[in-house]
Amino acid sequence: MSIKQYMSQITFIVSIFVLSNTLSVSNAEAYSPYPGKLAAKLVAVRSASIIDVSAETWPGFTRTFSISLAGIEVPTNSPDAKLCQRELAEKALSFTEGFLENAKKIEIQNMTMQTSADQNAEADIVTDKGSLGKALKSHGFARKKDKENQQPWC
């Protein structure tokens, strides 16, 4: 076998490997092991857009998930952020805590994760008062997630 043929075979094998990994990652990002609505109980509010909940995924089997709200971004309370952004992040956190603590029911909707074994997921959280993500946006505490939009919060 010539060097040229050998390199051609290696290139082909590497291409197949890269393609298969790319396809499996794409499918994993959209995996929804619990489609539709899933009743949940509040465990903790870690930030305005990251909430820990427990849910019965199978009769008698309860799991805890760390839910990132789908499709939105909220201001961060990082040390390098402007004071007005940190204040907005604190208000957003308080809003989320109040919205969930006073809820009569909490549901996770359209949850996606990389694998069914993961604890981290992305979803919308809906209560008897409506969607948390929509409420955060309507009160000015969140905006649509957009990688191109890097506008300051204030």
C-alpha cells in the first residue's frame, strides 16, 4: 500500500469519526426524555434563570433537576459587571424566588437534556401564574437569548 493510499484511508476514517460524533452531539442536544409537562416541586433557586426542582419521572421514582430557563438570558451578578446590572440581577433573583415560592403548582415543560441520566436540563417552568421566562421578560429581568446581542443591561 502506498503512502498516498494509506493517508487517504486515514482521512476517510477520521472523517467518519468526526461526522458520527457531530451527529450524536446534535441529537443529544435535542433529547427530551420527559416530553410535555412534568409536575415538579421547588428545591432551590440558584439564580433568576437556574432553578432546582424535583419531579416524579416514573411512578414512585423522583429525580432532582437543575433547570435552566429555555430561550432567555438574565443579567449576571458578577464582580466585573456594572453596579446597575448587579442590582438588576438581584431584583431578577428576588422576582424568581417570589414567583415560585407562592406558586400553587409548578410544571416543567418541554425539558431537553443531553442524556436521560443528566441532572442539568433546559426547559420552561410554568406555574398557576404562567411562564416564569415570560414573566421575567415582561418585567424587564430577562431577554431573548441571542448570541449576537451583546447589549449592556443598563
